[in-house]
Amino acid sequence: MSDWGRYIWFDGKLIPFEDARIHVMTHSLHYGVGVFEGIRAYRTDNGRTAIFRLYEHVDRLLLSANAYKLEIPYTRDEIAEAIIEVVRKSGFDDCYIRPIAFINATKLGVRPPTRRASLAIGVFKWGKYLGEAYYKGARVITSHWRRPPSDSLPMNSKATGHYINSYLATIEAHMKGFDEAILLDSRGFISEGPGQNLFIVKDTKLITPPLHASILPGITRDSIIKLARRELGIGVLEEDITLGMLYSADEAFFTGTATEVTPIVEVDGVPIGDGKPGKVSKRLQKLYEDVVRGRLPEYEEWLTYV
Ligand SMILES: Cc1ncc(COP(=O)(O)O)c(C=O)c1O
């Protein structure tokens, strides 16, 4: 159990981690119908812990539930309060928070007996998602698997079933000895990583794939777009990116709650720029770290102290 917080919030109650159980014949386990979030809380420089962009994450959870016609029987504020309570009770300073809503019914058949979801919220310690690559830059490959098109799945939502596609790309990269994969969309343009968005830097501009490229609209992506424009005065375009554009980019980096800002230094054996973490990537990595640690008062509204 080690790094898990001692309590799980489960359908309205805080219960010991060991007691938060479901049956093996649970509908959602079989059919991949569930929606979730990944949120981080950080110890800020004033010693207090703050959850980063909590309300945007709760809103996306509700949006995802809506896309899958799941009914979460709690309001936005009740969910936010529950998340704060789990973090507070954990005693953790830096931690990762995982709310998940799913059909908790032991009935098989794709049509669920109810669309009313159970909601569970767990919390644990999670270091750098891509390990040393955060500092050294990630070596990545383009996956053979493509991100599903938006007329197959609502790709703007964060649903458990979407991650079987992410899983395939992730293990492909790891089995070949790389840090991470990049997936193309069904048209052949760059979409995103298995659990992170992607940016390239070209001629002092940032370019990131648009929503129609089957991406999850990342909250870190949104933060980086705003920080790049406001703090660094850099232009940001949301435009289709070809593989050729990625190979010839000056820099590239991933963004995500788990991944934070992680430079990409090689794609399919091709070094990006000079093959080292780029200047703009490093500046944005540092700026993001400063914001989540509460060092920039202008961004206090993104922090919810627990
Ligand atoms: C597929 C996918 N894309 C992008 C992201 C980045 O989203 P965010 O920055 O909101 O964590 C994530 C992580 O949640 C993800 O799983």
C-alpha cells in the first residue's frame, strides 16, 4: 500500500484504504465505462499545500460524465470539498489525486442496470511521471496505434476505456526501450502522448495540436498556453502538426498533470534541435513549477489551499 493516503472517499464517506473494495463482476471493470481525473497538489513556498486548478478538474470530470451519460450524484462544490478533505486527511504535502466515477453494479451485459455512478477519490505520492526524462528530456517513438477519431469516442473526455489505447502505445514504447510514445490522430497528424499533450517550438512560436486532433484538452496545456503568452510574450498556435514538423522543430515538450512540463529530445531516433532540453521548454518547466508552488501571486486563483 505504501504511498497511498490512508483514506479513500467513497460515495460520501471517508473510509480506510483497505476497505474501499468493489466486486470482480462490476460492470465498469468489464466494459471500461468510467470517467476520472488526475490532479496534483503541491506544497507551496508558504508551507501550505494547494491543489492546482481544482475546479477546472472537477468541471472536466462532470463534462466527461456527461459525455458518457453517467450521473454523478454530487454537485461541483461537493466534489471539490470531498477532494480537499481527502488531501487534508492524507497529511501529504505533494500528492496526486485520483477521483473516479464508475458503474458499481454486478450486472453484466453492456446496457448498465443504472447510469448513476459511484464516486471514489484516492490520493497518493507520485514523483516524476517520466522519471529522469523530466531533467534529461524524453526519448520517444511514434506509436503504431492511432488515437481514435472523435466520431468513435468523445476524445475530449477522460474516460477509463480510452486508456486501453494509451496502454498499447505506452507498452510499445517501453518494450522498445523508449521513455514514451506519441500517437497520431486518424488523419495522420500529431495528436498527443498516451497521458500528456504535446507542444513544439518553431521560430520562437509554440504550436500545439488543436482539439479536433483527438486530444484531451489538458489543463496543463491551457496553463502553458496562458503562461507562454502572458509571461514570456510568445505566440501560441493551436494547429495541426505533421510528423515532419515535429522532426524539424527547434524544441518539443510534453505537458500534463502527472508529466508536468517534460522536454522531448528525440523522436523516432531523430534528435529534436540539438538533442538536449530546449531553452523555451526549460523556461516553461520552471515557470510552471513556480506557479504550482505559489511563487507567482498573479496565479493564486489557480490554487486551492487545503
Ligand atoms: C490522454 C491525455 N492527454 C492529455 C493529458 C493532460 O491533461 P492535464 O494537463 O489536464 O493533466 C492527460 C492527463 O490527464 C491525458 O491522459
